[in-house]
Amino acid sequence: MTVFHTSGLKETAPRRRVLEALRAAAEPLTAQEVALHAGTSLASTYRVLALLVFRHRQGGNQNPSIGVRNVWL
């Protein structure tokens, strides 16, 4: 199960690619860098990042590997 499924959310291709880019990052990335690595639009990237941060702050995801720590918003 992914972070999206455990949060009750659908795992879309952009969500999966952004999450993969964050997990693969060796250092913090800007949103633009995440979009480049994920092959997603900047708008989609911001939507996914906002969703991940929102879920993380809600406590809906206790998995520290989601990669929120690897992005500079």
C-alpha cells in the first residue's frame, strides 16, 4: 500500500511520480526540481506537494518516508 491508499486517496500517475522523485532525492529539492525529476507540470507538482503536506500535518500519514522533508516550497 502506498501513502495515498493508506490515506484513502486515489494514487494517480502524477502523485506516484512526485512521491518517487521525493523519495529518490538525496537532498531537499525546490518544487520546480521535483516537477523536473517527476516529469509533471509545476501546477500538478504543487497540488501533490500541498496534499502531502496537508495529510502529514493532519497526522493522516505517520510514514516518515513520504518525502515531505525533501522539498523546499
